[in-house]
Amino acid sequence: MMLKDARLSVKLIGGFLFVAIVTLVIGFLGWQGAYRLSSDIDEIGNVRLPGIQNILTIRIAMEEKIKAQRTLLNLYLDEGVRGQQIEAIGRAREVYQKEMESYGSLPKSVQEEKVWKQFVKAATEDRGEEEEFLNLYKKLEENDILNPLGFRKEVEMFKGEILTLMNQTLDYLQTGNDFAGEDDADVTAFGKWLSTFTTKNTTIVEILRAIGPLHKELYEKVNALKEYMWNDSYKEAAAVYSNEMFPIKKEIFRQFEILLQEAAFAEDLYNKLNEQSMVIAYEKQRAATDLLKKIIEINQTIVGDTQRNASAQARLIKWGTMVCMMIGFAVALAIGIVLSLSVTRTLNRIIDGLTRGAEQVASASHQVSQSSQQMAEGSSEQASSLE
């Protein structure tokens, strides 16, 4: 009733105002959806995905460090390969530190921040154990017996070679049978090893300098003993064995024992190095790796939730926009029809009024015309009478 009684201008303004409001609502829904989607895209693209990449790179760097440490435990590595592994640990450290700084600067959820702080603590402890590993390895390098088991085996073999020589000499002395052993120190296993072996261990260098001449002297005594035997000087030959060869052999063995002590020291270092890498450092590494896995899981969960929220927002915007469009269309159509009918009725009333007025004017004009004609006829009659 109120709309029916309202003025035409009010109806027109009201209709256009409603259409404008519907347009504004649709535009607001679109803007809000774009803003939220932009925020979700920024969260995923600029925070979560870079964060996951940082964590994965940290994990790879940790694995590279672990692999290099385990490789250094190989007793048969040459110097070049050992240097490559030390460099690999250094490179992994640089990557590790860089990625930690990058990830640390990213925004985090409350749970993620808590786990990250735990990881930083675990990583610091792991770094400490890594330093201990490298310190032990440096001591092992300074000792320069990087394969203590192999070194011990060689020294024991050389001791056996000397004992064999002594037994062969004694058998030759007692039986007179042909001498079955070597009589040249340079062609023996120890002689060949001595001519090629190099080391930075000053203790071993001094020992080998002392053993070398003794080793040569021992074989010279063997040749002297053989000469006495050829000359049937058994007593002199026996004296060479007992009074000259045996003391030399005893001194060589004493020096060999010092070498074995150095090997034992290196072996103890290696065992500590092995325990440091495989037990102590491993526990810290595993704790840090588990925390990295947890951070990745948290980020994956956040990415999944953000993606689902974005999808839900997109569906809501799609259906909301569609509903608003349909409602706006229906209401605009209804208002258009109502306004059209209202305007038409108004115009029809105006036209009807104008038509009736015109008819009334025409009727009045006709009456005036008739009156004028009658007056004219009356005037004519009066003029005729006057004549």
C-alpha cells in the first residue's frame, strides 16, 4: 500500500538503490574471496613450501654429514678420499647453517615454534658431538696410524718373520742342513716395507730409524754364522747366534713392542671415534632428525588445512555469488515489473484526465460556438427589423 501510494521518483530511486546494493554485495563477496584466497596462497607459497624446502635441505645436509662421518670410519681410505669427506662435512655444515637461518626467519604456528626450538637445541648438541668426532679424528690423523688393525697385523707379521729367521738359523746350526731362510735384509717383507713406508708420527719414525740398522745387522750376523759353518767353526757360529743375533733380535722385538703400543693407542682412538659416531653422535642425530620429521608433518598438516579452507571459501563464494545474482535478478525483475506497472497506471491516469479535460473543453467550445451563432442570428434579425 505504501509503495502504491509513493511518488514515482521515490519508486525509481528505491529500485535503483536496491540494484546498487545487490551489486555491492556481490562485489564484496568477490573481494573478500579474492583476499582470503590471496592470503591462503601467500601462506602456502611464501611460508609453508619454502619452510618445507628448508627443512628437507637441512635433513639432506645432516644425512651428508652422517655419511661422511661413517665413511671416515673406513680403515682403508687413502688420504685423498679422507680429505674429500672432511670437505663434505664442511660443506654440509654451511648449507645446514644457512637453511636454519632461513627457516628461523619464517612465521610459525605455536606448535611449530615449540618443536623448532627443540630442534635448535638438539642441533646444537649434535654440533658439539660432531666437533668431538672431528677432534678425535684429528688426533688419529696426527698419530698417522689410520688403520691400526692393519698396522698391528704387519708388525706381528714382521715379528713372525724374525722368529722364523731365528728358528731357521738355529735349525741350520744344530743340524747342518741347508739354510732355508733369507740372508739379505732388503728382500725380506720387513725390508721392503721399511723402504716404502712413510709416516708423520715422530715416535714411529725414530723407532724405524733404530730398527733399520739392527735389522740389517741381524742378517749380516746370519751370513757370518753361515761362513763359520762352512768353515766347520761350530763353536764360533753358536757364539754368533747366542751372543750377537739373540741380543739384536731382543732389541728389535723391544722396538716392535713400542710400535705395537702406538698401534694400540691408535686403535683406542679409532674405537672412541667409532663409538662417537655410531653411538653418541647417532643418538643426537636421531633426535634432531625425528624433530625435523615432526616439523615437516606440522607444515604438511597446515598446508592441507589451508588448502581445504581455500577450497571451502571458493565454494562458498561461488554459491554465494550465484545466489545473490539470482536474488538480485529476481528482485530487479520484480521491481522493474512493479515500477513499469506503477508508471503505466500513473501515465494512464494522466492521459485519461487529459482526455476528459480535452473533451470537456471541446464540449464547452461547441456550446460557445452555438451561443455565438445564436447571438449572430439574433443580431441579424435585429438589423433587419431596424431597416
